[in-house]
Amino acid sequence: MSQYREIRTRSWFDELHVREHANQPYDFRSSNINAEHLNTVILEWIEYIEETDAIDIILLEQYKEEFTQWSKRHLDAVDQRIKRVMKELFRKRGVYVPFNQRESLTEQFIYLTILQECPTWPKSELIVAMTDPSFVCRQTIERENARRSNRAPSPAPAPAPAQAPSPALAPAPAPSTPAPAPSEQQLAIVQQVPQYTGIHALTNLAKLYNDDMKFTGDLHDVLNIKLNIFYNLCTKAGVQESQYAIAFDTMLKGKAQSFYYQHLAQKDLPFDLMVTRMRTYFHTPENHQLFLNEWRTTMLKDIIATNPDKNLAECLEIVIERLQRTYQGLVQNFGASEGSLAGQLVSACQGVPACVQVLIRPATTFEGVAADLRSAVGLWMRCNSNDRSHQFTSQNHEPEHHDNDSFYTDRRYNQNRFLSYQVIAAANRFTRAPIAVPTVRLSACKYG
């Protein structure tokens, strides 16, 4: 294992350390990234750590305190040579950062900021690291303490003739007071430290997400649905249940993300408690009343009337989607059965002739009712392909008048009367096609 060399001895130190920015704090509120200033800040922090004896968890806590405000954009702007030295320093001082090609240095450093304990060194890498005499971490100390505590006391030697032992054969003096062995609580904490391989799973989880999958805290954004997405993606990414609290902010954006960082982050709260507080804040009783009103007033005939540019099948899909969304909002804090969702879909389609056959004997499940309605509507539209399906007409709708009336002369009757027949309009835009009867004006002609 190569020896660590101090940062100031590197040939490129003077090139990257800009005196103009020396001992000047970086303004993280600025949207512009100043790479020279960031390089200088991190070089000076490494110099500071080299002068201290910070190792293991102490070094990790100092790093988290200094780099909490650093985002991925800031770390990406830092020179790659500086980041490699910082990783080398972490490993020398007992903070395990793995050698692998799966994550970038930036991703590894970001992960360190969210750890509560130092990751445990794999046995194979720990043995190699211990070949460096200056390497130290809590695992080496605990191993040595355990070895000393398990060593059996040697029996008292038998008296021997007084003789000065040869210096070459003289045994090494044993320590007068061996260091105490680690307690059971300390060993339990060490065993509970998350393996650093979790960084790969958390990185994969972030890559699987897009903005549409995240919880925003808006009225119709249902937390339960977004939690189902979160659990599913965690399984695909390999995130363990013990890491849910660390990964929770991955599923948030907008108002929900602001609430998390203002009231939940840095409090070491369990995952279930964070979810409960998020639900209590965004899904209020007032929201429940709004969902309940929407649940009761969603009707297919109203959707048809307010969407003249959509056909019957598209209007039905709007009703199905809206009822599902509203149903999820209602069950956030109050339970409900799937039967109530199926029954409400049946009620929402009352008054539409195309749905009559389904409503007579509806299925018992929501999926069954939705499938039957889609089939019935599709059949209706195919049988009435000439229907003016973009117009919903009530029974009180005024009949249309056509200018291209036809006129015929009736010479059979010697009466001077006029009869007019108008177009018979459909009472419902989704019933049979209108029967067009040409207007006939009858005029009697006298024979001279």
C-alpha cells in the first residue's frame, strides 16, 4: 500500500490553490459555480485535516459539518486530482471509501454526508490497509482489544538460577495494563453500521426516478400512490428497508421537499414517523371534504357536456381516472373497500344510454365494471359510427334548421295549403343518428 503524501507536496498544488480565494468562505447562495474558489476551499480543508489527529467517525463528522452545503454541482466542479487525494486521505484515516468503477467520486462524497456511522471495512481490504503502519480505524483498535482480552494469563515461571539473560533472548515487556475490551453496546453499533455498498443502490434509485413519480404535496397528489412507487423502485434498485429513511427525500419535490428539509431532515427520525408527519401536514380534513365532494359529483353525463371535443370513450376514461384518484385521496386517513369504488363508478354512469346494459347487472369489482363499460361504449360507438358524437343534446335542445330545404309541387290536390316537415334531431348525441327528412312544401295548382 503506497504511503500518503501531504497535499502541499503535490506538483499541482500551486496551480490549483488560488491566493485570491485563500481563507475566503464560499458563497453557496450564488447560482454561479466558481471552480477556482471551490478548489481552494477544499485544498485548505485537506491541509487542516492533515494537521489534526481526526480518524474514523471524528473525521466523518468534521467532513459532514464542512460539506453539508455542497451539492453535486459543486463537487463536480472540483478538480479530479483533489478528489482523488481526499479519497486517499479518508482511507488512510479509517473512513472506508471503496475502490470501484460503479460510482463517481462525487457520488461517493455525497453519500458520506448522509451516513450516521462510519462504514465497516471488508475483511480483505482491511488486511491490506493494515500493512500501512500509519493506518488506523476503530476496527483495528477493536480487534486488538478483543485479542488482548481473550489472551489467557500465562502461568508464573518457576524459579531459576540467577543469571543475566542475553539481551537478544530477553522477552518483550508486556503492557502493564491492557486496554479494555469493547462493550456489547459498542459491538452492536459496529454491526449495525450500513455497508458502504448501499451507495450503489441509492444511486440507482435516484436514476430510476423522474419528476412525475415524486410526491409534491399538491391537492390531488396522493402520498399513498407515491409510496407504492417508492417501495417498488427501492426493490428494483436494491435499497434495503433499513435505508428507507436515508432514501426518503429521493421521492420528494416542490412543497413536500421543502417541508422535509425544514422539519424532518437532520433529526434522525425513523421512516414511518416521517411518512406520518408528511401525511398529517398535506392530507388535512379539509382536503378530505374536497375529495368527498368530488367523489359524489363526478358524473359521466356532466363530463360529456363539459368536453364537447371528446368522444364517449374518452369521457369515460376521464371518469374512471378521476374516481380512482379521488378514491386514493379518501382512503389516506379513512379506510374504504374496493366495492365502494366499483359502486361509485356504476352510479357515475347513470343516465347514459350506452351504459345501460352494464348498469343492469354490474360486476362486483372495479376492474370488472370498468372493463364492461369500455366494451359497451366501444360497441355503441361502432354501431353508431355516423353519430355526431361531438355534441351532447338534451331533450330540450332546439331542433336545427337547414337552409337546403327541398320543395316539391303536388298536383294531386286542388287545395292551396302548405305543409312543412323539419329535420328530426336526436335527443341524445349518443343515440341513433338523426333522421333527415327533407322539408317538403306542397302547393296546389289550379287547372285552367
